[in-house]
Amino acid sequence: MDVGSILLLLAMVVLVAGFIFRPFRDGGPDVWEEDIELSELLSERERILDALVELDFDNELGKVPEEIYLPQRKYLLATGAEVIKKLEEDYQADAEDLAIEAQIAARRSKIEEIIDEDDPLEKMISKRRKSASPKKQAAKGSSKAKFCAECGSAIKPGDQFCTSCGSKL
């Protein structure tokens, strides 16, 4: 082997070693304490909701007696409420997003009022909307977000329990 081959091989080894050990040198990914806490709270909320669903299911099947079911359910609801309150206190982004969405919807309705109704194209659009089948209108209405009466969080169509507080819908 000549000197050029050895130097080329040595350069390749240095590059590969640098690439492999780069994550250790940088100190890993940048993770903020806020993100970790939010992730922990969200996973705790999901764990409690899963436990509630499983407990309700087991009670319906008769696997869990009432004297165990009621205190356990009460404990899970109280714990879940604490987690949700903590999320609401610390992370108001969802509430702000909902407020912004409401403002956008209000502005859209104002714009629709302003649109010239004498325009033939607008007449055709409004006629088409009015003549839509009731099934399509019902489907459109069901796709809108509804909110839980207990905690006010958005719920999906077909949900039997609120995903935030666990109350029956």
C-alpha cells in the first residue's frame, strides 16, 4: 500500500467516526422543560381517559363490582380534572385558537352579508345550497365541532364520553 491509500483510508475513518459521535458531542436534541411538562400532562390525561373507558367497560361486563367501581371512577375523574385544570392554566393556546376561529367565522358571515345578491353567480350558488339534499345538510351540520356541557372542550361526532373530562354526552 502506498501513502496515498493510507491517508485516504485514515480520512474516511475520521469522517465516519465524526459522523457517528456527532450526537454525543452536540448534547442531544434541544428539548425545553415546557415541552416535557406538556407532554407528561397530555400523556397523563390520555392514561386517565383510557383507564376510565376500561373501567366503564369492565363495569358494564360485570367484571368490577359497584363497591370498587364507584370509588375508582370518582378517583380517576378527580385526578383527570386536576390534570385538565393544570393544562388549562399553563397552556391556554387551545382556548386562544378557539377564540380566533370564532372571530374568523364572524368575519366570514359579515363578508357573506356584504356580497352582492344581485350577482347571477351568487344567485346560482345560493340556489344550489338551498337545494342540497337533507342528508348532505345533516352531514355538514354533524361535522361541525360540538362542545362538552361539563368542561367545554370540543367533541367529535359519535363520541359517547368527553375526551377531556370523561363525562357522558
